[in-house]
Amino acid sequence: MLVPLSSLKIGMKGKIQSIDFEEQVKERFLAMGFVPGKDIELVHVSPFGDPMVFLIDDNKIMIRREQAGKILIDVGFLIETLFSIPDGMCEVFTIDSGMMLYERLKSLGIYPGITGEKHLYKGKIFFRTNQKDILLGKRISRKILCKKYV
Amino acid sequence: MNTVAICGNPNSGKTTLFNALTGSHQQVGNWPGVTVEKKVGKFKAAEKTISIVDLPGTYSLTANSIDERIARDFIIKENPDAVIVVVDQTNLERNLYLVLEILEMKKKVVLAFNMSDETQRRGISINTENLAKELGVKIVKTSASKKEGLNELKQAIIQTLENGKETQLFSYSEKFMKYLSQTEEILKKHHSDNFVDYGWTALKILEGDTEIKDSVSQETMQDIDKLTASMSQEFKEDPSIIVSEEKYKFISSLSKKYVTRKKVNESWSDKVDKVVTNKWLGIPIFLLVMWLTFTLTFTIGDIFNGMLDEGFVALGEWAGAKLGEGMLSSFIVNGIIGGVGSVVVFLPNIFLLFLFISFLGDVGYMPRAAFVMDKLMTKIGLHGKSFIPMILGFGCSIPAIMSTRTLESKRDRIVTILVNPFMSCAARLPVYTLVAGIFFPQNAGFVIFTLYVLGILISIISALIFKKTLFKNEESVFIMELPPYRLPSIKSILSEAGMRAFMFLKKAGTVIFAAVIVIWLLASLPAGVEYAGEESIIGIFGKIISPIFKPLGFGFWQASVSLFFGFLAKEVVTGTMGTLFGGEEILSQVLPQFFNSVSAYAFLVFTLLYTPCVATIGTIKQEIGAKWALFSVIYSFAAAYVVSFIVFTIGSIIF
């Protein structure tokens, strides 16, 4: 599954797939190690949310979110929304939304990296994690992206 | 004498190695046409003296940054006898990219594999013997900070100069080599004897090197363009990207063969980073570091400032007593000693400031500070790295402007420099204290505070204006390495700060000296007038220009002359007023006859914002050129005029 670097949360890794800049800028990124095929990990995010620091070959490189959005990486698994993923265990990959929903879900115990069990009850979507059943609306469950290993 | 160049990635320890090799035998200048520093040194080995040129730190030699162009032009045009490439072993793959580019330029190369201790600590081991064989060069392991491997490096340089061989082109993937040899064939067909090295020329053309492209005929380029078009189709990439990807593939094959990594625990550098860049702690830590830098610079500095100031006053009195009354005496006492002295007293501040800046830089904190502040600063049209100069501007604009050298993008640097003088520097404080004390005795502190805030606001507004007008379409890409923290060497920090202080002194001795003489002449001529009196040229000039300030509420000649002298150094405004109104002691009685509280505040606003002092303008000229220095003069004068006018007009209606 290809995702832009800007969608990662701290600790997530992948393999660089493509970088989409005009030639001169691309040269600079290549020279700093943003080369297709390399492993990359998000290690720090600035207190203001931008820029971000990535780890490539033991080097910490800082770039702005805007540029990170133009670099695609392969995270090594498929991603489906919690809404469409089949019932059973799955791991939350990211929340495809702003800070508000992110914080709200986090306070409920749903955040990137957490595993839980999705199940349907009377047509409603539940996510069971930490021995707690959380009822999620259709709209919100479409914003929760989960890993599906291949 | 043989000349060798030394180059390498930024943070590879290149400059430390250069210093270790040359010791004190260094000359610092600028590269022609740009304000990038050029260092040339000498060292002795095997009874030979070898001249060594420090090239700017770069990651590659293809892109178009000033640094890369300088390094590349030097290697091609000045043709050094050999090139030392400093390689940070902890970062081998990226460093090898530059090595490859230089090897392909057919240079005799010695590789200094630096940071040996750090490499060991990180569990990385490199089979340098076999790597050296495959690349066809000598590799010397060094540790610049501990001065290890220096003699071996010198020996390797001598041996390479005597019998080093040029390298052959490396072998890339078959798919790519096919196109490369076809390009070579086309070149051979059309230009049978122009090129020494067809392989390299072909590679450079595929890479999209404009200089090389221009050196072949149009006919040839047409043939090659057809070829690159089909290459792009096969690889589904631009030719230049194909070339760099081929290079990286070759490099990673080298690294697979010769590098082994042991898994190591999280380093202390990583642990520090987790705290320093933390969501909650990042900003407080940053503010603490800035506050410490600022307070230490000015509290410690002020002790020495006072001493220097007293020294200059004593020197002036002594000279005055020796020389008696007269033109010459006035010239030396008021002009040279007074004028140059008022600038030189800032020397301790400058030295201390650069001491802390180079400490923070060498430790590796600066990129972290930029990381923490970038978002906020880009919002107002600046850059993460602009924050430090802006804070320093509260002390003195000169070191603040000099510290913008850490900004890579020219656009960001120009904007940061142009808005910097609006940060109210320490020299303006005496003026505020004096005037606010007389006109707002109850809330002088608050009035002064509003001036500082106004200065910040105007600099933010100006940055936004510049972003929207002067540099409308320039997107600034921010890509920067966070190098691991390092323990800095005291010697290198001291010598860096000492060099900055010396450069400042040199400027005080030239630009400022000249300005002082001109202003002194204007204040003393025609012969026999009172210094800076009503009949002096400057007094007459003051009378001519004073109507300009009428709309601002202070259209009398003494104010104009004070402001004009403030151009020398802003604190001089108070001293001049004292002289013109008959002594600083009686100002509190005299000034209210000329000013009311509104026009006094407008006068302070004008003092805050108007044309920076001559030393600052000299610094701006030195850093970004005469054109921008002139722009700064005009822009800040206009800004001061407009804002003071608004303040006076609205104030007069309300009060």
C-alpha cells in the first residue's frame, strides 16, 4: 500500500517508492538520501506539527509536511477503512482526519498502533480494545484506516 | 607548489580536519562574487609545502546552489593537483555519492574516512582496504577532533600526488551502460577529437549538465535527445534521476560488500532528541536556550562594555588635554575616538554572542531550534532559522545580521536581514528612557514596552509584505540534516568567535571610520562654528530638512540633527539633544517647550523604526550587497515616517 510520508505517525516505517518534485529539488532530496528503495521511518514531529524528521540509513533528515506529501512510501501492507475491513482482529494504522477527531478517538483508546477486534452487532460497528467495546458511527469508522497484512 | 582541495558533506568534520592540517597558516577571504567564505591554508609534508583550499560543504556537485557551484568550478577550472574528500563514515552511502562524482571528474583523490571513533561506537565496521582497491584510491582513517591519522593522511597525499592514478568510470547496470556507450558513440562520431574523456562527457550529458551540453554541437544534441527520450521511456524516469539512481545502486552494492552493522542500543543523541523535540518540552527548552544566550551575552558583555567605554572616554580626555582646542583636537576627540569608540564598545557582545552561537552550532542544537520554530516563522514569512537572528536583534543588529549566515536560502536570508533592524536594539533604549522619563513619568516602563511590541509588529508586517511582493513566487524548500550531538572543541569555538570579532573590528576600522569622518566634517564646517551647532553644515542641513518632520510633530532643526546623528549610532540621539539644547541635565525643562506627549511618542516611534545605524547598514552591505543595503535605508525610513505620522495624527485627535 502506497501512502504519502506526510500521513505517517511517529514510529511508522516504509520503503520509499517515488518522489515527485521538479528536477532541481528532486536532486537535493536524492542527494540527502531520499532514494527509491530505501527504508524510512518518521522519528520526530515538531511541536507545531511541521516540519517532520525522518530516519534514512541512520541519518535524521528534516523536511516540511508539504514536501513529505509528495513522497510516496510502501508500508508493506494493505490498508482498509474499519468500515470495510472484514470482522476480526486488526491494527489501527492511522486516523484520516484532523486533530479534533484524532484526539477524541485517542481518548476513547483508539490510536495508531493499537490492535482490536472489529465486530458487527445489529448492523452497528464495534471496535473491541482493552476489554472495552466502542461503538463507532459509519462516518467515523470510514476515517479509521486499518492494516491488512498481505 | 602543489595545490590540493578539500571537500566533503556538511558536518563531515571537514573544517576541523582542515584546521588540524593547516594549524594557524590560514587565510580567510570570500569566493569571487559571492559572500561564501574561502579558506586557504598550507601544510608541510615530506619537505614539501602544499597549499590546501577548503571548498564549501556539499552533498553533490550537480544541483545549482552557490556552494555546489563554487566547489565544482574550483575542481574543473582551477584544476587542483589532488582532492581530499572527507567522508563521514557513519553516513557512508550518502558521502560516497560525492566521492563518486569527484572520482568521475578524473581527479587524483585521497579519501579521509573521518569520525572513526563515532563509527565504532555505532557498531559500524567498514572494510576500507577492499573498498580502496575497488575505488582505486587511498583511504586514510582519521579522527579530526582527536587529531588522529593526520600524518598518515599527509603521507597519502604526497604519494597520491606523485603516483596516484585517475579512476575509470564505474560500471552501472547493463540497461544503463547500453545508453551510456551509445551516447559515447554519438560523441565520437561528431566530435572526433574534442574531448579527453568521452565516457565522462557522455555521463554528464545524460545527467543534464548544461555546461557540457553547451559545449557540443546542436546536431549532436539532437541525436542524443532522441536517445535520452527512449531511455526515459524504458526507465520511466527523467534522465538525471536515472543517473543518480544508478549511482545509488552502485553505492549500495559497495556498502553491501564492505560494510557490516551491528545492532546497537539507542544512542544518547537519540535520547536527547526525544526530549529536545518533544511536543511539550521542545518550545520551553528552546526559549530557555535563547534566554540564556541572550542574557549571558549582554550581562557578561556589559561588564566589558563599561570598561571599554570608560577607556575611550579617558582616551578622549587625555587626547583633548594633550592637543588643546582646535580643529585637529576636535577631529580626533569627537570624530575618531568618539565615533569609532561608540562602535568598538560592542566588541565584547559580538565576541560572546558568537562564542555561544558557535557553541550551539558545534553541539548540533541549531537544526533542532529551526525544527521547533519553523512552522511559526513560516507563518509570518520567515524561516525556522530566522528566529535566532530576530532574538539577537534585541541586543544589537550587527551580530544578528551576521548570524543569518546559517540560512541557506537567499530569499529567507534577505527577508530576515531586512526586517531585523525593527527589533529594538539595546542602543535605542537610552533614547526611550530619556524621553519617556520626561513625558510619561508615571508609566515610562509601559511606554517603552509598547515600543518593543511595535517593533516586533512592524517586522512581522514587513516580512509578510516582502513575502507577498518581492519574493512572490519563490517557494523555499526546507531540507536539513539533524546531525548527532557532538562535544565541541573549545579551541575551534574560541577561534570562530575570535575571527568574527576581528572581522567586526576590521569593519569598524574601515566603513565606520569613513562615515565618522564625513559626519564630523559636516558638524565642524565651516571653520570656527560650534561643533554640531546651528551654523554648522549639519545645523543648516537640519534646518532645511526639518519641515519634512512637521507632519510628525517634531519639525524643529534640533530634532532633525539629533536623528541625523542617530544614523551614526542610535544612542547618539540623546547625546546630540543634550548638546543642542544646552546640556542633558536641563532637557526635562527644555524638551516640553518643543514636544507634547503625543509628538514625543511619535519621535520615539521614529527613533525605533528609522534607518538603521551606519554600522548595521555596513553589515547589510557586506552580507547581501549594496542594493539591499540601500533598500533597507529607504524602506525603514519610509516605514518610520508612515507609522509616526499615523501615531501623531491619531494621537493628536484623541488627546
